[in-house]
Amino acid sequence: MYAATILIILAAISILAANFLSAFGISALIIAVILGAILANSSKKSANLIARSGILAISTKQILRLGIILYGFKISLDEALSIGYAGILSAFIIVFSSFIVGYFICRVFGIDKKLSVLISSGSSICGAAALMATQSIVKASPNAVAIALCSVVIFGSLGMFIYPFVLSEAQNLKAGFIIGASLHEVAHVAGASAYNEVVANNAIIIKMLRVLMLAPFLIILSLASGFFIGEKSNIRANFPYFALWFFVALLCSGFINPQIKEFISLVDNFLLSVAMSALGLTITKKALKNANLKVFIASSLIFLWLIVLAFVLANLLF
């Protein structure tokens, strides 16, 4: 009971803080991770008590998966299709090429297979949410998850602050495409594109199309887990059925009353914040020390690939 209460409090604070800091594009998920990490490093007794309770496993599995399913209600199918089939194809290319390129970049640097998958999925799809959804399949160590999350947060945040200066004169669809196609978190995209309404609208749509690829990505990863993580898993046991429910939520999104949809979004933010707070509790000073220079070099190269690919596709489409 104590453990659950702590996670609920951390999630609630994260959502309130995110509303206050929304102008800076900082999401509740990132704040939740930070608060969890602060607690883990400032009160080891509380962190150990929560870990022994078993609530961490529930939060990073069942609660997270329900959060991912509800995430589908945030995406309007009409909005996703409004950019056309070229946009959908671009999102597919961005997600899957970036994951494959990122995976092999990490492997060239000698990074563990599971960590390589986590870093690449978080970078190519939608940051922390994608990373944690992927974790439910690869089952990497908490240390690996913490390292991968750090790389996603650092480079996504870097892009969020740099893009408004670089693209401030480009107030068009092309600029929006570049931002939405290359940044990690949805919050990063929202923050980087806020300087212009046209840019912001296009950036969010492209980003949502990338999020839409999460379900097929998880299914393909589950089927090809033997190649990517070196373990021939039981497909039936590890198949991400929640990804299929994500699609169902997406398809039903357009038929739901806006007020109900807003409530679902609030519940979803809360559930994902609980899961991220639980993740934050696994991030200790010792874990961060294990994030060697190779990880950050590989992550920077993946980000560079995303930027170059986004610019190329934007010039081809617009």
C-alpha cells in the first residue's frame, strides 16, 4: 500500500508540474522519471521497500501496457490521414529505417543487443513510451532501461531547444515535417514547433504518424526477437497483444465524445506517469555511471541520422 501511494503521489506531482511547464515542452513522463530517480537516490530505504513490494513489476508491465492502449485514443485517424499516404509512408520509412540503422550503429560500438534495441526504438518512435513498450518484449535489465532513457531524453531535449533557432525563419509545412520526423518525445515536438501554428500542426501530425507505427513495430520485433536480441522467445507468450488493442483504440477514437476523450487522456497520462515513476526508481548513480561514452556517441549518430533523413524526405515531399 505504501509503495502504491508513493507512485501515485509522484505521478500526480508530475502531471501538475507538466501543466505548469508546458510552455517548455516538458512532458509529465519525463518529470515522473526524474522524480522517481530523485527518490531512489535520496531515500534508498523507501526505494528498496517499493522494490520489494512487487509494485514496480506491475507498474512497468500491466499499468504501462494499459497506458499504451489508451494512448491510441489520443490519435485521431482523420488527422493522421490528413497529411496523405506520402506522410504515412514517410513515417514508416523514418521509424523502421532509423531503428535498423540505430541498432547496427549501437552494435558497431559493442553495445549489448537489448540495450541497442531500447535506444533505437526510443529514438525512432516516441521516446520513453516506445522504450518502455519495447522493454516488455526484450526484458532488459533496469540498468539498461535507465541508460537508454537517458540517451533519449538528452538528445530529444537538445533538439527541442535548437530547432526553434535553426528553423525560426521557415514557418511552413517543411519545417513542421522536419521537427515531427526527427525528435524523440511528443513533448519535444510540441515544444520545438510552438513558434508557429502551421509548423506545429504539421509537426504533431507527423509525430503522431510515427507513434502510430508503434503497434506494427512491436509485433515485428516480437516475431524477430531471435535476431535482434539473440533469444528465441515463445512468440505466443511474448506477442504484444496490447499493440493490437492500441489499434482498436485508434480506430474508435473518432467516435468518442470529446469530453470522454479528454478524461481518457487524463487517465492515460496518469497511468504512464505511474509507470515512468517506477522506472525512475531504478535509476541510481551506479546505473548512470555504467552509461559509458559509447552509448552517447551511438545515440548522437542515431539523432544525426534522423535529422538528415527528415531533411531529405521534407525536400522530396514539399
